[in-house]
Amino acid sequence: MVPKSLATDRGLHLSFVDKTPRPYNTLMATASKPAQDFVPIKEVRDGIVILKDGGMRAIVLCSSINFALKSADEQRSILLQFQDFLNSLDFSVQIFIQSRKLDIRPYLASLEVRYREEVGDLLRIQIREYIEFIRNFTQNTNIMTKTFFVVVPYSPALVNIQKSIVPSFFGGGKKGKTDMQSKTEEFEQNRTQLEQRIAVVQQGLVRCDVRVIPLGSEEAIELFYKIFNPGETDKPMQLN
């Protein structure tokens, strides 16, 4: 340890700097960590996100409503229904809004196919002009698309977690197929509790004129993939 003095307006402070040499391998092991360590997700099973701490999350996709176009009575009714929905909850929920730049390339690709299949010269010219107009417009203007989600949480009781930890810690408990069956039964019980919460959220949002649908496993994985890889949509796309 090497002393290092630091002069300030309040006096002289003495600190110590560690100059002890460390092996290069130790520094590399400390600095580099796999990306999975920073992701709290253990797995996605039957549309349910299972966290590393045992918690469970369900993701519900929600539609949007054009509130500004509603009449005054309709707006007041929607607000009151949403207020009743929030007051009816005895658990916390997370409202997540995902904003992304609109990817117009699939639409342009479909227009290119339509252009090649068209035999009329006049329609081909109009389709080509329309394609160029859409391409230039989207390049010069940031068009954003928004997707709305509600995350419904459920954390198993601490007693259930201790029941699964204590037997394995003391070397007791049943092995093999029985252990797997107990984990499956525990998952099914927790999923039943989570589905009850999902039903409460669905009923409350439907009263607000919002359409909802729970995400499946593939949709949830795709959502998290896009969250952790935001640059994937900016990759070049082949227009066949």
C-alpha cells in the first residue's frame, strides 16, 4: 500500500493506493463476466417467464385506444373504469411501453413483389412511384411504433421455496422421477395462481375497451431478444 496525499480546501487528506501486483489471469477473470449473469431470467416455460430467484412473470399484450377521438362521456367512462381496475388489484403490475422505429422494409418487399407481378405499364409506374415515395418519406421522418404490455408478477411463498431447498441441503428427499414430479406439481400450482391474476387483469382492461392477449413462449422470447438486441432491426434486409 502506497500513501497518497490529497490537498483540499478543508485540509490534507491521506489515502492509500494498492500497488500490489496481481496476476493477469486474475484481472481478466474479474473483469469479464458472461452476459447471462446480468439477465435475471432463468427460463421461459409455457409462456411464463421464470426468474432466477424463483419469481414468475406473465406478459400481456394490450391494444391501444384513440382517447382523443372519444367523446367527453366516453373519456370519463374509460377513466372511471381504469380507476376501478387499479383499485381492484391486490398485487402490483408493471405497464411497459416499447417504442421502436417502424421497420417499413417488409412492406416495401411486398410492394416489390407486386411490382414484378404487374403486367400493366401504367400500374407498374404508379407502384414504382409509390415505393419511392414511401422509402423517401420513412428515411426523412422518424415514424415510431408503440407496443403496450402489462407484466403480471407472482412470487411463490417462501415456505414453498424452503420446502424444496431444505431436503436437498440435508441430503434427504426423494430422487429421480419423484423429484421431477414434485417440481412439476409445484410449477402447476404457481401457474394456477398466476393465471388467476392474469384473469383479473384481463377483465379489468376489457372494461376499458382494451383488447388483451397473453404472450406465448415464442412471443416472450422474441420480445426479450429485441430488448437485449436493439440494433437487430437496423441490419440490412434482402429485397427479393
